[in-house]
Amino acid sequence: MTIQEAAERIRAGELVAFPTETVYGLGANALDAKAVARIYEMKGRPEESPLIVHVASIDMAQTLVTEWPSEADALARRYWPGPLTLVLPKVSAIPNIVTAGLPTVGIRVPNHPLALALIREAGVPIAAPSANRFMGLSPTTAEHVREAFGDAVPVVDGGPCQVGIESTVVSIIGGELKLLRPGMISLNDVGLGGVPPAGAGHPAPGMHLRHYSPRTPLVLSTQPEPLGAYVWINSPAKAVRSIHMPDGADAYAARLYSVLHELDREGWPAIYVEPPPETVEWAAVRDRLQRASTT
Ligand code: AMP
Ligand code: MG
């Protein structure tokens, strides 16, 4: 579907799936409560899980918040467009359903020409979670979106996502920065330092422990059972199906969901994944794998 058609649907209160650099989003007009309600329905997502609002510029972001502290300004200028979501106090024009009743809203400028064109053409901010059913694997291609929703949602096809996992989420409330979800922009990048403990619970609503999961059981281990599939970086092992992943976190993240979608379709009894290194660059990948794993 073209950007013009997609923008018309957004303005008409309907849903459109579109590419961003992180994952494909299931978008609706963020200022239209009824349209946003359709997102929750389509995903089967509980309404206590807030959505990220996508805008095309810092100026547009500022119209949606009651405070724009210097910390937010510095991070936005450095990383937008990019995979960083800032959580700030919201204006009342953003319906409560967007933020799951919270007084704050998560906002970002996606680094994808089609996403930016869609927001500009629609002329409204677009609320969008990942375009998958609740708790499932996030889509990184238009095909993944079609597998989840069939014809129920039109998709703007932008090819495979370049970053491949969801944005880093940072809240800035009362001058205090807090990491709510790790992403490929790391804690060091946002000036928070340190390595978050693997799989630590985040104080963000909607961060269900099991999330981002394939249907197939996923196990973090370098000891694959013979009949399972094995996703490895440095430690080869005998398995009927194995995939050798890149040893750089960025390249690994860009491929991860695609590989899990593929192995899921193939129907193995289990997917074994070699645990990635314990360094800060791998924090987001470790977080997603931990959430996807059954162990
Ligand atoms: P998703 O749309 O599935 O990528 O998830 C969006 C995530 O962003 C949520 O699960 C929260 O972790 C975070 N988020 C969005 N808005 C807020 C908010 N107002 N307060 C805290 N976290 C938020
Ligand atoms: Mg999601």
C-alpha cells in the first residue's frame, strides 16, 4: 500500500502496519481514542500496556508533552531519528488509552524514510506497538506482519528492519533518567552507565516477563538436544539444524527475530540459543532472549 493510502487510513481512524528501523509497527492516529482501541483489539493486548507515539520531529514531540527538560532535548538531538523512546509527562490531547492511564507518554522519531513520510502525510502523531499478536515475536518484515494478521491489516512494505529489536525506553521525570527497556542504544550511550543485570525486571508497565516469544520453546544453552534447532555465535555443537549468527551485537540483533520466525515456522521441538556475551552492547539482545526463553 502506498504512503498516501496509508495516511488516508490513519486520518480515517483505521489501522496500518508500517516499517520502522526497529520492528514493524501497528499504527493508528494517536489523538483518536477509538482508533487506538482498535490496536489493542487487533493485537489482543491488555490495555495496561502503554503504546509508543511516533512523531516526525522534535517540534512535533514537544506539542505532546508538558515538559521538555534539557536532558530530553540533548538525547533527542543526539539520537533522533533513531531507536530511542523518551517517556515524559503528556498533554491531555493524548487519550488515556494510549498511555494505559499513565500521566506520561513514550515518544520517538523513527529512523525510517517510510515511517517519517507516513507521519508527515497523515499530519498526526501515530501510536504504534509492534505489529504482532500479544506476547508473540515482533515482525521485522512485511511478511511477518501478514503471517500475524493476514488481510486484516494493510502493510506498507519497507523490506527488512535494519535495527531489528525494539527501541531503548528511557523515562525523564523530575530530572531523573531511568532505563525502562534496554535497546541497541545502550545505557552508556544515554549516560546511565553500567551493565543492567540480565533479565532484570523493568519498572515499566507492559514489560511482561514472557514476551517476544516464538511458539516453539526457546532455551538458552550451548547444549542442544539432537532434534532441536541451534542458534550459535562462538560455540558450535551437533544439531540437526543450526544457524551461525554474527558475533557483533548490531548484526546479530538485525537478524534475530527473522531467524526465530523462520525456525518457528519449521516446527522444531525446541530452539536452543547460545547465550550472548555479558557485555553492555549485548544487553538488549540478552534481555529479549531471556524474555523469549522458557527457562
Ligand atoms: P511496544 O510497543 O510493544 O514496543 O512496547 C512499548 C513499551 O514502551 C512498553 O511496554 C513500555 O515498556 C514502554 N512505554 C511506553 N509508554 C510508556 C509510558 N508512558 N511509561 C512507561 N513506559 C512506557
Ligand atoms: Mg511488542
